[in-house]
Amino acid sequence: MLLRCHDIQKSLLGKTLDLLDPKKWEDFLNVGGHTEKCPRVVGSSARLAVELILKKMKEKEAKK
């Protein structure tokens, strides 16, 4: 399971980058890390969380 930025970078980019290093930050931006790749991971995670919450709410409502 990918939980840390370090793990997500490794999975998406094939390597990890020290984002405090200006050159590495620039590399990260150039590959779409801030505008495409990481937002996609966050969006997918949020969608999954909402789906699970709604499923549990429906199950709870059906038991009433």
C-alpha cells in the first residue's frame, strides 16, 4: 500500500526525489508530479474513501 510521498514517488516516477533540493523540485515539476501525478493519487484516494463511507452509510440505513 502506498502511504508515503516517498513510496508514491517511487511507484509513479521510478525514483524518489528530495523535494527540498531546488533541482530535484524542478525535476518533480517537469515530470508533472505536482500538477498531474500526485493529484491523481490524492483524487483516487479521496474517491475511494467517499465510496467506502457511502457504502457503510447505506448498509447502516438498510438495517433500520
